[in-house]
Amino acid sequence: MDRALITTGAVLAVAAITYLVSDGPARLRGPHAAASAPAAEAVAAAAVPAWRRWRVDDRRYEAGEHLPADARYRDTVLLVGDSLSIPVGRALVRDYRQRDADTRFVYVGMESSGLARPDFFDWEALLGAVVGDVRPQRVLIMLGTNDDKPLRDPAGTTHRFGSGSWAHEYQRRIGALIERARAGGGDTEVLWVGAPVMRSAALADAVRVVNETARTGCERLGCRFVDTASVLAGRDGGFVFSLPDAAGRPVAVRAKDGVHLQPQGAVRLARHVRAALEGDGGERRR
């Protein structure tokens, strides 16, 4: 454990939650985690930003951060997304700590989430809270794997997944999320990170539909689409469980479920995302 996350000069050791940072995951923990914290280190729960108190009892929610020692950091990058984004966020925390200590990096992830079920998890509301707190210059959004579902528009009409009207409603939701991402400043750069190839043929087809819908939405909305389809794919572009490392030895990159990431898979996606942030690998069309 490197250190407790410092917020406004105080160690967060509240009765409700404790927010910790390490080289591994940083998690929002339940009341038992803070029970023995010294009273001098306690702060009022109300002082904790709303997004850090969000679903504190849900083990599927995770948030972490690389906070530069010098508070005068030059840049803040925010990553939000579903379960695929969480190990990528962990890998980027380590990467920023090692290679770019002057940039603040924050990630927030929720398993099983997306844009299709705001009744389950409202990304538009959460992103607004996070952006209002951390004021990022660049925002990465990594959603879509769980969005192969019908969508209901504000008028109450339900649209079948993959239909033209579904794409229109999904892009409306993307636009609302991008608007929240830019609420901290009109010049905020937004990158939409597409989902990688999947093992299941049905899910792979669905992910292609979601990715293409997001890509065309980004064309219209002025965000950058980061294509990850080839990053964890085999030579034929299909799904593989392992890929060769620099020495040619096979390294596991995907979990047994054919969806989630092994640590090295997350590292490869993180490198791809960093390349996109540095100007190589993203697409922007206006």
C-alpha cells in the first residue's frame, strides 16, 4: 500500500467509507474498513465528493487514482466504464505513476453497466458528479459490452437492438454523456474506447454493432473513437485467449469467460489507450 488518497489535505478515513490507493485496485470499502481509524484523521462524510460515496456497498463498483505529489499537476485524465475498464484503469494508474507523474489519472468503473440500463446504473448522473469534482482535461469512456439490449426513448417508445431507431437513441445517449464529460470546460477532449473482440459469436456481432454505432456517433459529436478490435485479436482478427510476448512466449490476455481481461490483456489495452491519448490510434471526424 503506497498511501491513503489525499483530498483537500485530509486523509479520507470516514465512518462510512475509506478510499485507498495502491499498485493494485483502489476500492470504496464498507464501514468495517474505517472503524479503527484515528479520530484525528476522520472527516465528515458529507465532505466526501458524491461520486466517491456512490454505491459504496456494491462490490462491483471501483474507483482509483494516481495523484501527483505536486498539487500543481498539468493535466487530469478521467476513465469511466464497465468491468472491462476497471483492470485497464488499474494498469493506467501504474503507467502514469511510472511514466507521467505530472498527470493526475482517475478511473471509475461499474461492472455490468452501460447506457442501456440507467435504471440499474446512471452513468450520465455519475459522470456529471465526477467531472464536477476532478475537472478533467481529457475523458475516456469505455462502455458498450452490456448494451446489446432494447432501448426506450424519452417518449416511451422501445427500439429493438440493432435497428436504425435503436442506433439513433443510443447515439442520443452517447451525446448526453459527452455533454456531461465536457461540463467541466468546453475544450475537454472526449475519447470513446471501443470494446475488444469477444469469444461468443453472438456477443462479438453485438459488440460490432455497438462499436460502429459509437464510431458514427463520434463522427457527428466531435469525440474520438478508439478502435480496440485488433489489440487482443489473433492474426485472423478473431478471438484468442493468449498472445505472444516480446520473446514469443504465449501470455494469457483474456479470462476464461471469453469477455473479461487477464492482467496482461489490460496492460495491452492500456498501452493502446495511452497511444490514442498521445495522438495515435483515435479517430476524429467532424
